[in-house]
Amino acid sequence: MITKKVFCKRLEVLIAKEMVIMKATAFLTKMTCGLVVLFTLSFFNWTGAADNNEPCQWVPVDENSFAKILTMIYSRVEENYDRIKTWEGKVKIVTDRVNEGEGRKRLYERILVDKPLPNKIIDHGELTREFAVDANKGLLYDNYYSDGQNYIIDAETGRNLQLKELMQIGSGKNILTPDHHLDCRENKNRDGVIVSRTVIKQARPQGELTCQSHLPAVFDPRETMRIFGDITGQSLDPLGGTFAKYLAFFDKEGGHSIDGYRTITVEECNVGDVKKYRIILLSLAKDSSGAKVHCFDNLVCSSKAGFNVVSHTITDSNDRVIANRTWRYGLLNGVYLPLQTTDMHFDYQTGNLSRQSTSTFIDQKANVPISDEVYTYKNLGLQNGDKFVDKIANKEYTYQDGELVPVSINK
């Protein structure tokens, strides 16, 4: 199965017919199939078709225009991203995971009352995330909570399956600053009722990836706009310099194709006053047997969305869809921001849908000043008696009447 997962590991990237060692993030699959991408690795998002309801007659673009078009798209996307100074709002995420085979038995044998287990089970969850980002100050706030009970569903009948005990998505709050991380953990009793909270303050390691630091992840809404990315953090824009690297390879002798497949294809179409470009980039992968697989990142960029990517589909040489994502953008205070995204992943061997999600953004504000207090412990919902552990100063406090009271050494 070829699906991309962010994985903190280095790998050697095969570029064309020669070996070039390249530091990058690997996306491995359940078949231990690593997707090895030319020049850069797709790091966060994969997509299908958004803002694509109108019929579009695609026309090939002369390769002499590739550099001009890709450079224009990159500049427009980067400029839009850089206009995000502050961004706050909510995103409602609905996710369905499809489980079948032996994996299904291991996951659900112990938690479901219903026996025998259905052949295919859907795990349905709904989550809300409230967020606030201040790009200039490097501040993030994330408050996540379940919108209700998780449901385990028989995919064939649509029947809700009975659980042995209540299952809910967890909840909590996180704050990230340039030098520290605050993690507010909720302590619940057996009935799922919150009885207290504990805040852990830790130093934010410099020069390390989030997954290397072992700190709880903090949701950054800007990541939902990312197509390719530089995980080193040197490039934060959604395209991460990918186009420039492909163009540089394309200009080399023999760089127009690999194994008979074009490394870059660009097409265009006009629907009324909307201009669209479809960009197809060749990438290489290996399946579980070690055989080379030719994959294609199919990107659609629309002038209606400021030339942001509205559709990204990953296929193989047999036109089999591996992953698919869409974006619907809106213009808010001079910035194009996502209103809704969809994300779908497919089992590479069977072609069956394995996971899908829809993220809907609401109550958004862009480039409106955000109080610095949003990014302090006072915005973590603490109540009297809650514990605050400062691992940086090696001190412990109790929250009382809006303040942190040091715990007595003799206590």
C-alpha cells in the first residue's frame, strides 16, 4: 500500500538514473514502501479536485513556458502565504477510517460487543480545533476537543456497533512559543468527567523537528495549505521550493524524462475569467518487493484562489489513485485562506478507500491583532487547585484565583 506518512528518518533519494544523496523526510507506507520523490519530498498534503466543478478543456503548454508559469505560481502562492500575519478561528474535522482484514481483528476484537466482527469496519470521529497563530512572534495556540461520541460502524449495513465501553476523542490545549511549550492535560475519572488539569511547561528544542523533540504536536492551520514542504524549516511556504528543483533538473541533459515518463507536464484551460493550470510531476517509489513504481503528483492551480493549489491527486503509471485532496479557498482581509479541505487515501493493492476526512473552517479572522495573553497559561482554562509543572525552572505551582502559587518545598 502506498500512502504517505510523516516519518522522522533520513533516506537516500534516487534521482533519475544516477544516485544523488539528498537529506529529506521519508513517507513510508504500510507495505514499507517509501515514496522517493525527485528533488524534494511531498511532506504534508495530497489532493483531488476542488474549485473544479466547471468542465475544463486542458491544452498542453509549450515546455519553453514551463519556467515562466511555475515561477509565477510559486511567487503568487508564497506572497499569499507571507501575507498571513495572524490567523485565528476554528476547524471542524470529520474523519472516517476503514479497517478490514487481520488489522480489523486486532483493533476491534477486544472493544466491540458485536461478534462475529463485520468484514469491514468504519471508525468515525468528529473533532474541533480552535487555533490562533501569530506568525511574526512565532506563537501558536491550539484547543482541541471531541464533538461527540466516536462511532464504530458496519460498513456494509451502516449499523452502529456496540462498544464495551465509551470511546471519545481526547481533548486538551497546547501553546507553542519560540522558547517553550505548554501542554494542558485533562485528568478524568472513570465516567469521563474532568476532575482537574495539569500543565507541563517544557523548553522548545532549537534545531530539531517536532517529532524529534517528543513534545505534543501543536496544530498550525498554515500546514493545511502545504503541498510540498521543507521539513528543515528553511522554507515554510506551501510549495517549499519544489518547482525550482524540478525546473533545474528539467534543464539538465536527459532531464526531460525518466524511463520514458515526462518529469514535468504543464497544461492550461480557461473557464470564463478563471485561469487554471494543471502541473504533473514525476516521482519514484518502491513497492514492498523493491520494484520501482512511477508516481505522479497532479496539481491544479486556479486564479480564483490566487493560484493556490485547489487539487492534488497522486496516481501511478496505471492511473491508479493513491491519494487525493482538495481545497476550497476564500479571500479574507486580503489573504486567500482555506474554507474547506478534503483528504482521501486509498489502499494501493485493492484500490479501496482506507481513510477520508473533511475539514471545515469557521469563525476565521486574518491579520487582526491577537492579545499576547492568548499564548499564556491564563488561556488554558485552569481552575483553582490545578497543577502547573515548570520543567525548565524545575518548579511546581498550584493555580489559584488567576495566579500561579508556588508549592511549598516542605509540602
